[in-house]
Amino acid sequence: MAITKVVTLQRVETYPGIEADPSADPPIEATDPTLMVVLNETFNAASDPDLPVTASNVKHFSKGDDVSSMPTLVQTIATAIWA
């Protein structure tokens, strides 16, 4: 029997960008908001009594990163914060 993998979105966190402050010492450059995505990956096989097993997969994204492989909700959030 094959092992199956099911990926579910556990949460998405957005972190605000930093506003530029050229008068600071040292000067602070502006940054864009970022995303942290947590996915739960569950592995299962009916013939293996030690399964299912769930692992967390954490991904970080910045403006310009490719989020096309992420769930639709993540893509929607990315589009909104980087517009």
C-alpha cells in the first residue's frame, strides 16, 4: 500500500513592513510586509500501524517570491499585502 500525503493550511501570519527613517543613526530603509505560512502535512498508510504522522512545514515569503504553489487563501493574502 502506498503512503498518502495530505497538506492542510494551518495558519498564515502577516508581518508589517518597516517605514523608512533616513534620519535615524544608522538610517533605516523601508521594507515590505512579509508572510509566514504554516502547513500541516499528514502521512498515512492503512497497512502501517505507526501512521498517520503529522509534521508542520513553515515557509516565509517576501514581496516578489513565488506563492503560486500555496493554497488560494495564501495567494489572496499575498496579493493584498503586496499590492
